[in-house]
Amino acid sequence: MIKKWFKLDTKQIAGMAVLAALAVGLAVVFHIPIFPSVAFLEYDMADVPIFLCTFMYGPFTGIIVTVIVSVIQGLTVSAGSGPIGILMHVLATGSYVIVSGIIYAKHKTFKGALISIASGILAWMVLMILWNVIFTPIFMGVPRKVVINLLGFIVAFNAIKVTANSLLTLLLYKRLRHLFSYIFKTDRFEKKNKKFEINSSVCEFVTHSVKETEKLAAALAEKLKGGEVILLNGRLGAGKTAFTKGLAKALGIKGNVTSPTFTIMKEYRSEKFNLCHFDMYRIESSDELEELGLRELLYDDKNVCVIEWNKFDGLRDVINVDIEYLNEKERKFSFNGIKL
């Protein structure tokens, strides 16, 4: 998971550039003092694009955009605040980005988003009290006691700013993620799918044990080149997880592979591919899936995606594996989309 945060593709870099530019633009056109008596406490929405970047692409990208925006803003719009202003922006927004980004990257659900936002707000609030006590006296050129007397205003300001920007992020995230996926889609999908041929013929096999099921999965693994989406279809207990275990073993994945019924998706890493195992039994609609942001894992040449109880809309160029329960030991497998 951690290594994945540090990997950037062209789509992510383009999205980061747009969001960074948007953040700087918002800082230029929209900044108002919340407490006129403390003029340096100005509210702006520059953090909203940064928060969106964090939730879309991960905490590492959020930190990069935070630093870029802080430096540009500190040299232009907020030049009067100098290096201390840049540092304070990096520390404040960076604390939110790291905490909320790590939590959301591990729990991409609406509940996970709420928890990550709440945790980010808490981290921001606690750390900004500390940083203001340390750095604001230097910035204002006053004794620390003066700043401590202003802490009520500072805490209220930070609470208003980070909460308002978090709510805007929550409202805009889903719409913006869909828009960015469309804008930066280019021909990536088509190129990846040229790596393997989708065969319309149906291949059928009957296995007589779990071991034979795993061998059949290994035969499929030999055909994979990365970027494939495999749909496993069959009743409960048909053998979907057993088949996935065989596929994982053949791909060089070590450790126990279990059905991700409650986590929706589990990712297993090997030297060859990442195996992304989805179980959508508990998902009620495709809209719920879009909230999780899992579609971005599909058709990536670093991944092989195996999906049980598919709820994704509009999938194409997939490998369908229909599993029929014959008896306690025997299963009938029908492959459509690849020839074994």
C-alpha cells in the first residue's frame, strides 16, 4: 500500500497540476478575514483542491501539491507572510493531508471518508495550536503572551476554515473524480487491452477437487499479461474463492487468500502482478461502488482484477468465468473471453 502512494502515472500528474493551479487561483480571488480585529486570519478555499487531490490520488500527492501551492501562494498572494507563512501553510495543510489521506487510502468507503475527515480536522486543530504558539510571535514580532491571548480567535478561525473546506471537499469529491477520470482518460484503456486478445469462444472444464480447480486457475494465470478483469460468476459455495486462491498461488502470491466480503477489496502483491480481489456481495448499487473509487484499479497493467458478484456498470473486454456447482466435489467452469 505504501509503495503504491509513491507511484505517479501521467493521469495523476495531470490531475495534480490542474488542482494545484486551481488552489492558487482560489487563493488569489477568494480570501476574506473572519475576525476583522485579527486581520491576518483570512479564510480562503485554496485547501479544497489539495484535499481533493489527497482523496483522489493519495497522501503523497497531497503533500506534493501542498508544498507547491504553499510556495507559490507565499511568494505571490501572501508574500507579506514570508517564509513563516509558507511554513505554517505546509504544516497545517500537511498534517491534515497525511492523517486523512492515510486513513482514506485504507478505508475507501463513505464512512471511511467521514472518519478520515474528522481525524484530519483534529490533527489540524491540535497541531495549529502548537505551531501558532511557536511561530506566530516571530511572525507578528510580539511576545508569546500576546499570541496566547489570541488563541481563542486562532482556534475558532482554524475550526471554521478546516471544517468548511472539508465539507466542500466532501460535496465535490465524487463529481470531480468522475470529471477527471473522463478528461484524462486518453487512450490508456485501449492500449492496455491490446496486450491480450478477448476470445468470444467458450471453453468448458469439469474439476473433481479443489486441487484440480486450483490447477485450472493456474492455467489461466499463464495466459495473463496484466490489465485483465476477470468476472467470477456462480452461486454461494460454487468455488470462486478456491479458484482465486489457485490464481494467486500461480502468480507467486504468498500467504492466505480470503474472500473480501466485508472489506470489498483486498490487494495482494507479487513480483509479476498485483492481484485485486473484489467481493461485491454486500454492495447494493454501482453508485455505492463509485463512492469507493475502486474503478481506477481496473485495466491497469500492474493489476489483475478478480471480481465476485460484479456490480460495476459498463465493463467491457472482460474474462467471464462461470462456475456451476455439480456436486460436493465437482464444478463445471465455462470461460468466455480467453482460450485456455
